[in-house]
Amino acid sequence: MRVHVVDPAAYTPPYDHALCAALARAGAEVTLVTSRFVYGQSPPAEGYERREPFYLAAFGSPGSRLRTATKLAEHVPDMLRYRRAARAADVAHFQWLPVQHLDGHLLPAHKPLVITAHDVLPREPRPGQLAAQRRLYERFDAIVAHSEHGRGRLIGEVGVDETRVHVIPHGVLALPRSTASPSPPTSPSLPPPRDGRPVVLMFGLLRPYKGLDLLLEAWQDIEDAELWVVGMARYDIASLQQAAPENVRFVTRFVGDAEMASCFDHASLVVLPYREADQSGVAFTALGAGVPMLLSDVGGFPELAATGAARTFPAGDAAALHMALTELLADPNARAAMSEMARTAAAGPYSWEKIALQTLGLYGSLLGKGANR
């Protein structure tokens, strides 16, 4: 089976790589069709082919308006070129489509089309973007949701026919390791915690819905631990940084592989206080690393907590978050038990071997039905 996994803007290189490698190990002929990841190196292809035909002429600094504008100028011709290239595939599986208003008219024809709803609907949407996303879903033969919650939203909120929505979990994301140095050095920005204190880690892009303000409110009066907030800020957090206690450390930039691995190596607990979510790649990185998690009770997070690898608290409730943090930091045995459950879940329902078989089964069913919307 010839499969194209398509992520034009390279939004999720670790996920793309893990999925492609797992599909290839399961016997598919896989090509990842994407663009160059401008923040660092993408994982090397393992058993699959990687092509980067999108946005070859884009320029400007990563995330700048100039780069966004030059990518937008290239988007339509690049998608039309891919439409022709897709003739070589049996199935085209899109991960993200960044220009919903146009992309529904630019998709390949005469073959099964699949899209993964990493975000069921855009967060912080621009005018018309929500309606465009709903129309875009109608062009696909199958939509993959990472949780039962996501499936419910696609059916009830978006209006997708339930026969086209399939739940396939988000797989664990392995921390990048060097064969020469299996334990990466600590980041210069994040020296080892003082006095061996436990580290609570909030990792990933910082956006308003992720609840950094809530976490800092809940962190007040917690003294025998350190809070590490690591990831590029996509909004102004200067006032939050200035008001934060001394035992909060910030690294507000893109973090490379070695630093990322170091952060999770030092973490005693990963906290994701999101106000809304469907799923989170950070959560599946923590799961793969065996780090216990404290999650708000939104989206698919309660399904992760059901494995025993995480606990949840009511979203938006700073007092409940403070209490949960205090209890878990005072109970290393509970954290150790959660770590063991995380490893069990990572080797079980969230393993890429199982996910690849589910995904190939979906492709096969579409090919058997002769899907062509």
C-alpha cells in the first residue's frame, strides 16, 4: 500500500515521523510530504521517504509576518503540484491544512482522503475560519480523532457523519537521544534544581488557552519545588514573568532536542493546566518518558488519566490545582506508581505498533469501499 502522509507547514514533525516510521514497519510504502522545519532539524526518515516540496521560496524569520505572507503566496501552486504528485499514492493522509478557505478546492481527487483532527476546530480562529474548517471536513472520506471526546465533538459540534469519524490514539513521542550521550546535558538556561528539589514542568508553545496564568496563581506558597516553564511564547507574558516567585524558571524560546530531553529527565511531574484541549503532544511525550502528569479535565485528558498515568483537576480552578500540586509533590510513592502506569500505557494502547495497525486497517477499509468523495 502506497501512503502519503501530508503536513504542508511541518506543524508536528515528531508526530509525522513516528506515524510514518510505524506505518513503514507495518509494511506500507510511506512518503512524508512536508516542508522544511525552520526551528531546528527534523527527525531523520526511518524506513520511509521524506520530501519537502512546500514553501521552498519562503523567507523571513520563523513566525514572522513576512514569512507567513511568502508561504501564503506559495500555498496554492504548491498544493496544485502536490495534487498531481498524489497520483502516485493509494491513500493521502493529511495531518494539517493551514488555509482552510482554499484547501478544500485543492485536494487530490479519485483516491481516499484522510485527515487527522489534531485540533477539532481552530483555536483563536480568524474570521470565517471555523466555517471553513467545517466545510473542509466534508471533503474527507475519514477523519481521525485522538479520543472519544474528539469524536463526540466532530459528530455533535461539527456535524460530521459518525461513519466517517474513527478514534485512533495519539502515540507516545520518544525523547530524542544521542547514542553517544544517552543522558543529555542540562540546558545552560535550566541548571540542575537547587537542593535536589522536585521539578514541575510546563512544556510547549505558550498560548492563552494553555493556562500559564492559572498555574502561576496556583503555584503561590509552593516553596519546596521548582516550576520550569519551557517553550516559545505566542503572546505577551512579561507581566506573568515579573510577578512569578523566585522558584519559577522561564525559557521562552524554541528548545532543541538535547534541552527537551533534559527537561523531561529532570521533571518529577508534568502539568498541563489547559482551559481547552483535544489532546496534547506534550502529554504523550511525558507518557513515553514515564513522567507522571497533572492535567485539567478537558478534552481527551480524562481518557489519559484513566490509565493511571495522570490525575486531573477541574479546568480553570486554581485552588484545586494548588491542592493537587501540593498532594503530588508531597507523595513520591504516588508519583512512582503513576510513572509505572505511564510506561504500561506507552507499551500498550498508545504504542505505535498498535496505532499503525489501526491506521492501515482504516486505509484498507476505505480502499475496499472505493472511497472517492
